[in-house]
Amino acid sequence: MAESLGRDLVIRTLQESDLAAADRVFRLAFGTFLRLPNPMDFYGDGDMIRTRWLADPSAAFGAFLGRELIGSNFGTNWGSVGFLGPLTVHPDFWDRGIAKRLLEPAMDLFAKWVTTHEGLYTFADSPKHVALYQKFGFFPRFLTAIMSKPVDPARETPRFFKYSGVAATGRASCLNACRELTGEIYAGLDVQREIVAVETQRLGDTILLWDNSRLEGLAVCHCGPGTEAGKTVCFLKFAAVRPGPGADKTFGRLLESCEALAASEGLSRLVAGVNTGREKAYLRMMAHGFQTNIQGVAMQRHNHPGYNRPEVYIVDDWR
């Protein structure tokens, strides 16, 4: 292993002025690891750095050598659930202990947030990545499939509502309904951070499926360039339906609604990730026409299963 940078390395929270450098390192690191002809082409016109920083600047960390940013890491808080990433280090500084240093403040965040389920997504075929995270108590469990399907603009559009259409006076109660639904799946799971980020940053919209006054499903969607989706894509950042009888049918309707939203935005591809431990959701997505493009492994701290159970209908990935 190359020599550690020791005291010369400073870890601190990212400022807005650091984001351009963090984005360059993010693309260069992943593009180099994946051996792209031009590493900087990684992720195209999608944006994973600024959008996550804007959602929670206190959970974004940079590694600095002097004034040069050489790595970054992000934490995400979904109530009782926390995950980290993307964690990236400039290729010139790989194997020098920087990733470990960037993980340390993320572990402190989990303690501050009092999360009960913590995880990350990494390359399933990289023993080095898996070994790094194991040092912090993360265990590899099920694969996460990143899936996609072409959008069918002629598909019949189901009836659904959008968070953007909720009056300002009704948004607090709407977010409470979302939290109640996800909390029924896993105690304390709360994705209102994602819903609000999509609305305030104008990244897309959140689909809401109501049965009278009872929320039965929700889907947080990023749409197009400058979001986590990228050009021509609608990306399901998170989607879930209420557990119980009829969940499979509601999940199918939620996927159809996401496709209808994508078509209305002129997007041609629907992308979503699902942990294969959620067997029914995974099978339902394949039946809906989704195919796996890439897959990684979900690593979960203390080997805790969390909400990755066969009967759970949740779409997400922890990239």
C-alpha cells in the first residue's frame, strides 16, 4: 500500500465552492475504475453531487490535501435509516487510507441521527471495496439490481396525484401521510427529505396514490438532466406501497404511474433500483418489463436485514 497522507490530510464538510471539484473527482474516480475510454464521461449530464449537497450540506464531507479536494463522501438520512455514498477518491491517491478517513465522519452522523438500519451500495465484484466497508461493520447481503425499461407513451395512464399539485397548506399533512406509510414498512423510515428536495430543487415530482384519504403508494422521481436521472431518463429515487393484501396490484399501478409521468415529461427510459432481498418487488418489476443493466451489493451494518424482506414493495438503491 502507498504511504498514508497522515496529518497532511484534512477532512471537513463541503462548501458550495467545493462542489465543482467534488463532481470532477466523482466522475474521474468511477470512470477510471470502470475503465471508460474517457473517464470524465461517467454519469453524463446527471448530477449526484450538487443535488445531495443541497439536500443536506451538513452530511457532505471532503478530503483535502492543502487546498486541493481529493475525495468526498455523502450521508443520507431517511429517518431511522441511513446510508452513505457516493464515496470517491481521486485515482492518484487510491490505496492511501483516504476512503477510511472519509468514512469516519459518516459513522459519527449515524450515531447523531440515531439510525437503526445503516448501509451502502458497492461493487459486488470488488473484494477491496467489500473489505474496506467490513472494517466498519458492514456485511454484504443481497444484490441490488439497477433496472430500466423503455417508456411506452401509449400505455394507458392510471389516475394519480403529484406532490407539486398539493396546496401549501396541505403539504405538512401530506408528508405526514408519507411518513406513516413508510413507517408501517419499517419503523421510523421517513423519506420526506427526498420529497422536499425534489420539490425545492425542481428535480422532478413525487407521485401519490390515494384511496380516499388513505395514502397507498408514493414514488419520488428525478426527471431529466441536472438530476440523478440524466437526459431522457426518469429515475425512481424511492418508491413504496403500503404492505398488506393488494400490495402487488398497487405496486404495479405505481410503476405504471411512474411511466406515465416519464411520458408526460418527454422522457424515454425509466430507471429504478431494487434490492433482490425484496423478492416480490423484484419479480413484479421484471414482469412489468424492467431488465437489469448493472448490479451491485447492498452492505448492511451489523448484518441487519432492515426492510429488505421478501414481502416488501420498495424501490430504491443506495448508490
